[in-house]
Amino acid sequence: MPRNATNSRPTAVVIGASAAGLFAAAALAEFTDVTIVERDLLPDGPEPRRGVPQARHAHLVWSGGVQAFNDLLPGVTDDVVAQGGRLIHIMGDMVSRAPNEVWFRRFTATHHRNLVCSRDLLDSVLRTRVRALENVTFRENTTALGLVGDATRVTGLHVSTGEDELTLDADLVVDASGRGSHTPAWLERLGLPKPPEREVNAGVAYATRLYRAPGTTADRNFPLINVQANPAKAPGQGGIILPIEDDQWIVTLAGTRGGEPTGDLSSFEAFARNLGDPVIGRLLEHAEPLGDIATTRSTANHRRYYEKTRRWPDGFTVLGDAIAAYNPVYGHGLTVAAQCAIAVRDILNTTSITAPGTAKLLQRAAARPVAAAWDLAVGQDALYPGATDTPPTAVERILARFVDQAVSTGARNPRALSALLDVMSLEKPATRLFSPDMLIPMLLGPKKPHLPKAPLSEQEWKSAS
């Protein structure tokens, strides 16, 4: 949709119609006419598609993401809830064991809420809202082939429709294509260097199976169950029960090298009973499995430091997982995608999209939410054997021990929990952990004892039988 004599608005092309691309389009639509290029034929409703291969696994949207979603698309989380999703209280509606094997008390004093639903439902609601935007057009069954332009400015995107190839002119091209982004190779074709990269791979494998919610759990807003892996006890193993729409549970099990779950139907529930705590296995005893097991090993933390490159072309920006992809166990990918889009919007509120240097500003702005999530994920995963060629530094190990202490404090003190959740939910920077809300309870108490077992009520246990 190039500019012409009758249309003075700038134009943007966004690569990918997954969450990051949809959020980018929503942000850009305030300033430009947007074309979303998507290689798949998009479903009309909450159905799976090839372009989101991890959709069957459990997904969370932390409260920082809930805020960002509604900032970009006002009321969108209400739309999800109206179709069966839930906004659950953290920790009131959760039963969660931390990586250091401490159970969180189910405090209800904090404001934090997670959005919980299937990924198919979430994507469907987002697509519906973005399709309704006046300045957004979808081009489906269209594959991005490469950037058009040179080392100083990108002027469009070369695409294939399967029958022919063409160029989409644009004032800004946005790569929101996810983990499989081709941007490093595309930059090389323009005569630009590849960005610095880092990978921290804990070797996590995932296995997910859908269950019908057992007993009367679907009638009582059953809590999310989360048993996190302990990096100090490799192989780390964990799992989650995510109650979703249509009276179903998504059950995702995870394990690092030497302790991975498999797609074997007969061993799935046995694995769940041996996570260091049997709560997930016990809850599955009366649940009916639905379908087969989905597995994945595409879980490495992988970051490309585009913001550090000395030369960057005008007219081009990379967002979301195409910058950095995280171990999905931390649930930060969707939140970062929305926060990246807000960062873009905030820059464009004061800077012309066509001004020299704008794309570099956008790239640097997008790096800030990326960095916050990256530090949280890598701080844990780098502790696993073989995760990285550059083991944690002494400072990183000290910080990891401090975070463990912060978790232990937050698990039994609501004031400290609020500070911890501000950081984990990507609402505030990590410096919040050094605030009086955390340090006073950490150093002085009073301290309740740690819980000896998962804090499920007797009524909740009975409802699952």
C-alpha cells in the first residue's frame, strides 16, 4: 500500500500475524496505513494454525501484559474473558512452587492478575480486534522473501503469493515473525553485519496433553497449579495445570537434559507424579485425557542485540520474539510483544516515522522490555549444566542467590510478594526488589513458616475427585 497522491499517510508492512505482529499493527495504525503479511491462511475462530507451533502448550499473560494488551486494544482482555478466558489473582487463584521449592502462600492483597486461556482463543480475539481497525489490511498466504532497499534505508518488502512475486513499498517494515526470523541474513544481503547474539539453552523439553476438567473443578474456578523446576537439582523438572475455556485443562510437563518428558502416552502421568511434588499427578488421577501429546524442544533463550549494531537502516524495525525468544516456562513472550509495540507507539508520538534515525530509536526502545524479560529468564536457566558457553559470573550468582531469598520472603510476606510480582509481571524494573517493601521483610521479618505442602484446600481436593 505505497503512498500516492491521494493518500498522505505513511505506510507500514508488518511481517507475521501472530501476537507480536498484531500488537505492532495496533500501535502503528495510529500513525500509518498497515499491511500485515502472513504466510498462513488465518482461521476465522479459535483454531490451531501452522504458524504458532507452540500453541498447544500452556500460555500465561502476566499482569504487565494484561495492562499492555488493554493499552493497545482497550477492553481486549474483557473480550477474552467473555469467551471463556479468566483473569486470575496472583497468588490467590494459584498454587505455585518456586524454583527453590518454596510454596507461595495464597495471599490476595496484591493487584496482580494473570490472563489465562488457550493460545488459540487469545490469538482469535486479537485478530478480530485488529481486523476491525480502519487502517489495517491483512495479506494472507503471502511469504516474506527479503527486504528491498540498501544499507541506509529499507523501502519495502519482497513477497511471494505462491503464484507470483511482488514488492510492497513501505515507509517502515517491521519484522514480527518470531523465533524463525530471517533478519540476520536479510541484513547481510544489504551489506550490513549480523548482530551480536547470545543463546542460553537449559535443554528444556515440553510435553502437553489436554484433559477434561475432573469432578466439579470447572464449576469453582479451580486454581492454576504450577510446580517450577529447581536449577540446583539438575535435571530440572516441572509442570503446570492451566484451567482454560470449555471445561478443559492444559497440562504441560517440562524437563531439562536427562530428565525430559516424552510423547509416550503411558508415561505422561507417571512423570507428573515425580516432579519433586506429586500434586499435578494426583490431580490427574480422575481427569480424562483428550487427544495425544504435543512435544517441543524449541525452548532456548536466544537474543539478537540489534540495538548494539553501529549501522542500522532507516525504515526497518524488529520486534518481539524476532529480537529475543525465551524459555516459555517463564511466560513472558506475550507480555514483551505487547510492551515492544507500546515502545514503538511512544516513540512515534513525538517522532516522524519517516525521519532519519527513527528506526534506530524504535529498535533501542524495543530492547528495553526485551532486556527485562531476558535477565529474568537467563538468571535461572544459565545455572543449568551445559546451558551456555559463558557460565554465570560471580555477580550473576550473587544476584541469583538474592532472588532466591526474595522469593522465599515473598512466599510468606504479602508486602514482599507485591514487590516480587511487580518484577516477575514485568510491571516494574528489577530494582524494585531492592525497595523497602522487600528488604524490610527480608531482613527483619516477622516471618511465617514456609508451607509444608501445596496450599490446596480440602474442598478443592474433593472437587477434583
